[in-house]
Amino acid sequence: MEEGSAVKERLSEGWGEIREEMKRLGYVAGPMVAVTLSFYTLQVISLMMVGHLGELALSSSAIAISLAGVTGFSLLLGMASALETISGQAFGAQQYEKIGTQTYTAIVSLILVSIPVSVVWANVDSVLKLAGQDPRISHEAGKMAICLIPALFAYAILQPLIRYYQMQSMISPMILSSCITLCFHVPICWALVYKSGMGNVGGAVAMDLSMWLNVSILSLYMKYSPHCTRTRSPFSMEIFGGMGVFFKFAIPSATMICLQWWSFELLILLAGLFPNPQLEASVLSVCLNTVATLYAIPYGLASSASTRISNQLGAGRAQGARLSVVALLILAAVNAFVVSLAIFLNRNVFGYVFSNEKEVVDYVTTMAPLVCLSIIADCAQGVLSGVARGCGWQHIGAYINLAAIYLFGLPIAAALGFWRDWRGKGLWIGAAKARERLFHEEVVNDDRLLT
């Protein structure tokens, strides 16, 4: 009887600790979801407004944004994620001045990386034509990609700044900047797309202006706020000396994230090779942008987990890191159920958000169940990737992504899409198989932390 009471007491204490850790994760995850959503929402709002100009505008803008993500945004996001390891552990070890120096190092490094990327964006038109894309789509996508170049350099500064606040669990500045940016973006995008005569190019210019506004707000807060005093550091040669350490973690971090992002965007390019490229590319862009936007929730959870885990490991508290993983998985499961159910229940209407074309909307409706399955897999895999970043296991995540996606999922997608002639559905099923395999491998890998 006494043994039973003791077991119940230990279980109660364990669940109490998990609940407290879930609250701590939620405190950081909520703002990170908002911050991540703000970037994706900028793209989605631009795509939504441009999409109502017609199938050509929607498909070309979708391809331009996809290529921007493949060659630029995903690369910078992945490299900036290195700060989740080095700055998070520095904060846990109370080496506060290192955080400011590492942030500056990341900004300089990402700006240098953005220069060759901008050259690629300036030649998107030619690249798409060589890849066999429709000439009209290629021309319009090329114009939009050129206009997105200013946003690329803004993103190179924005991502390290976000990690600077994230590693210190500084919530207010990130929420403030995200809200102001979104409130600014909606009217300016509407005006540039519909009133200025710029069309789809207006959506790109609106993204440029909005992202630079976000950068300005976070930079000014970092420079003048008293809350940043202990982590603020002068601009010195030490910034350049830290590039070796930064790239040591940045390259595998970028590889881990880019391999997954590239596979999703590759689906849109493959869709452009089908007999009706405008329809197929439009539908897959709607589905991918829906998944990418909702991915902000597990990514926010993953960011909070990488912050907690890296802080705990930096302070030498391995048991606290294990507790964070358990709490994280519970939150991820709840999110996957709620979000996928919401999409399924609204499968007949959410296509209208992006297009008035009935053909597009009907196609999106048939894809909705597959989208729900992808959301569940993405949620699980996304949060486990955050565990890997917090532990500094980015290189392991890169190997897992390479094998699961490119050796397993994409061959299945190509076979189902072209050989079986399932087209967009076949491509998506292959991608879903890759996510399933990726999740399995991530579980096996991250189980090391629990043991």
C-alpha cells in the first residue's frame, strides 16, 4: 500500500515537472511561432493578392518565391540556426558578451553569402527556361525574383537578430516588430499590387519594405534598450575571428534545413513539367504555402526547445534537457491533432483564400487529406530537428535528411507523378513518404538524449 502511494507520488511529481516545463516552453514558443509566422505570412499575403490576378500571376509568383526559398531564404535561415547552439550554450554558461559578438559575426557572414545568391536571383528567367519551364512563367518569375533581392539582404540581418533575442528569451521586441510589420504589409501590398499597376512585382516590393522595417525595429531596440546592455558588444575584429566557429555549425545547420526545404520547392518545379503547368504549379503552391505557414508552429516549438536545451546543456544540466524533450513531444502531438483536424474540416473552402478559379479550388480540396497527413509528419519531425540543433547534432540531421528525402521520398514522388500519371497527388504522396521516413530516423536519433 505504501509502495503504491510512493509510486503515485512520484508520478504526480513527474507530471508536475512536465507541466511546468511545458509552460516554460510555451512562454518562448508562442512568440517564436508569431515571429516565424510573420515571415511566412508576408509571403502568403503577397501570394494571395497576386493570385487573384490570374493563374499566370499565381504560378509565376509561386515559382519565384519557391526559388527564393530554395536558393536564399532557406540557406540563411539554416545558417543562422547555428546561433541556437553556440549562443544558447554561451547564455547558459553566463558568457553574455559572446552573444552580441556572435550575432554580429552571423550578420557579416550571411551578408557575404547573400552576394552570390543575389547574382543567381538576377538570372532566374534564364535558369527556368533552361529547366524547361513555360517561357511566360519564366519571364514573370524572373522579374519578381530580381525585385526580391533587397529582401534577401534584410533577411541576412533579420535572422541573427531573431536568434539574439530568442537565446535570451526576450519576448517583447520580437512580438512588437512582428505585429508592426504585418500591419504595415497588408495595406502596402494591396496598394502596390492593385493600385500602382505593378502587379505581381508589387508583391515582391511589399516584402522588401516590410522586412527592412522589421530589421530596423529590432536593430534599434538592440542598440538603445537597457535590457540588451549585458549582451551588447562593440563591433571589433573579434567578429571576424569568430567566423570559423560560426561556419563550423552553420554549414551543417543549413544543410539540415535546406535539404528538406529544397525537396518541397522541387515539387513545384516538377509540377511545371506536367501538361497543364499553370494549374499543377498553382495547386501545389497553395498546398506548400499552407504547410509552410502552419509549419511555423512546430518550428516555434522547436526554437523554444533548442533554446531551453542549449541553455540547460551550457549550464551542465542534462536532466533538464531530457525533461524539455518530453514536454516538447506532448505539445507537438496536441498541435498536430488540432491543426490537421481544422484543415480537414475546412477542406472545401480554404482554396478560395488563394484563388477564385474553381478548377484550382476543386483540385486543392482533393489534396486536403494528403496535406493533413503532411502536417502531422512535419510537426513531429520539425520539433525533433529543434532538439538536434539544441544539442549541436546538426551534422547527424543533415545525413538523415539526405537519405530520407533524396534517396527514398523523391524517387517515389517522381515515379507516382510521372510514371503512374498521378501528377500533383503522386508528387505529394512521395513527399509524404519522405516525411514519414524522416520522422522515424529523427526519433531514433533524438532518443539518445532521453537515454
